[in-house]
Amino acid sequence: MILFLPTEQHNYSKPISESIYCMKILAIEKNLKQVDWNKLQPVLKDEALRVYELYQCCFIREVYFNEHKNAILIMECDNKEHALEILSTLPLVESGLIAFEVMELNPYTGYRRLISENF
């Protein structure tokens, strides 16, 4: 199955397949400005729509809020730069209100210590 990112508002139209991207990315949102979020309901709705679009395109796999109400995203992308490119299409990032710290998540290799080489 091939999906395309919506292109009406964003010029990011790279076709994707669920099996193409194998790098897991952790993205942690940080506020760049003090904002009264209650006054930004229209842009928050646009943000939620864009997150949903990226979820449907399999870039965002999981989304949470932490105890400080910052967004925590688990993504699947080519690499950190690809994740930042995708995150730059979020309305709150475009407006300079938030940014993301991104880090690659690599598989845990500690189980190797438990398995003998002869197994």
C-alpha cells in the first residue's frame, strides 16, 4: 500500500509505504514562547489535523502528552533530519511557537548477554 502526504497546505508529497521507514525517532516538544493556548483554538485544531494526517501516513506512530503537557511523538522516518523535515510541517512549528528535540531510538542489544553463543 502506498500513501501520499497531503499537499494542499504543505509541499511535502513524498510517497511512503508502511515498510520503507525503519528508524524509530523520539520527538519531544518544547514551547518556544509563553502562550495562552485557550486563545489559539483554530491553530490547535489545524495542528491536530496535521498530526492525524502524519499518523495516517505512518510517519507518526504514537503520540502522547507528558506531565508538563508537552507532546511526545514516536515516529518512523529515514533519520533525524527526515523527522525534523516532517515536524516542520506542523502549524505550531511553522508559527514558531514550538520546536522538537529529536533522537534516534536504536534496538536494545542487552539480551545478547543472556543468550549463549552456542544457542
